[in-house]
Amino acid sequence: MIKALIVDDEMPARNELIFMLEETGKAEVVGEAGDVPSAINLIKSHSADVLFLDINMPGYSGLQLAEVLKTHPNPPAIIFVTAYSNFALKAFDVNAVDYLVKPVEMERLLEALDKVDKGRGAKTPAAIVEHGAGVTRVTVNKGGKKHFLSSADITYIRARDDYSYLYTDEAKFLSTTSLTSLLEQLEGYGFYRTHRGYVVNLNRIMSVESQTGGTLKLTLNDPDHTEIPVSRRRVAQLKQAMNI
């Protein structure tokens, strides 16, 4: 069964969706909330697969909550349920799985649940290892000394001619190994080459933003909120690796 949370400021709308989800036989509603602050507490206290989220609510909007959830370590999939169709593009900018317009049709609800179900099966592709769940060591140089970096501590790597710079939250280290060779060494530990000059730790990505020309910009969860480009030809593969 898919575990679902519902956030909508209108109780009749929540009750109707609860009834429909029960009718599908595929989902179990494990919690509900009428505003964003209550929803945040709900998400923290419940392990859910999907969040059915209204957009227009008093105080904070559903879109604002979705932005906050980008930094959540294991956020539920988001399905927006709203009376307005004009927010669809913004909804998918925050990585929504689907966008349902009220009154919700059972056929569309089933389609949305199928997407969530498929996403659950693909949530941890082989290219991604949860931070700390699997590590290797990389040898680097700094101050005339050799250091041994845990792969989990590396936020990103940048190419410099035939060498590479590896960045952690505390420092920058030089490696005499090329970016290509480092990526081969880090295969299976959650790293992805976004651009000819960059490799990132997928577990340290805080947000993904679409750019003109079909490229992406990543913001990393590091002290500088470093921005990393994603070349157009690598966008589809990155989205697949991150299940977005």
C-alpha cells in the first residue's frame, strides 16, 4: 500500500480525497493537515510515500512547502491537487510527480498513484548510495601532505587541466588524477558527471533549477551553496538518476 499524506485547508476536500484513495485499494492515508506549518510537523513524524498538496492555502502556499521539501533528506513524492490549472508549470519546477485539478477524477488519481508506485521502485538507482551508506577513500594532496578523503565528505570535483580539485565543506584538495579517472574510482558511490568540468555528489544536491537552452543549475548543500552547471546532453540522465 502507498502511504499518503493530505494537506488542504478545506476539510470537505480532504475527506473527499481520503474516500477516493480508500476506494482505489492502493493507498492508505496516514495523516492530514490544513496548513503548511502543520504539514511540516506531519511530514517529520510520518514516513509517507506521497503528499497530496493543495496550492492556495492561508499563510504559506503549497508551492512554498514544496520548495522547503527540496532540502528534506527523504521527501515524499508530491502530487498537487488544486482547483486551478494555471500553476502546473510552477508545480513541475518543484519536481511534482503529478498535478490533479479538482474535482479529481478517479482515472487521473489512479494514474498519479501508478507514477508514485513506479517511483518507489526506482528511488535508489545503482548510481546513488545514501550519504554514509557506502564509502571509499580518495588520495589527495594539500600542504605537501597526502590526505585520504572519504567519498561521503566530497561535495564536488572540478577539473583543472589534467588534474582535479576536490571540495569538501572545510577545504579544497588537489589530486593529480584526472576527472575521468576519479569518476571511475567513485562509481557506485553516488557521484555523477554533470559537465565536462564537474562531478557532483548526488547526495549533496539541495535544489535543481531549469535554465534557458535546456540546461540545469544545481545548488549544493555546502557552506557556500555552490552552483554547478549541468550540460544539456546530461540533463535526461541526471533526472533519471535523481528520480525527478
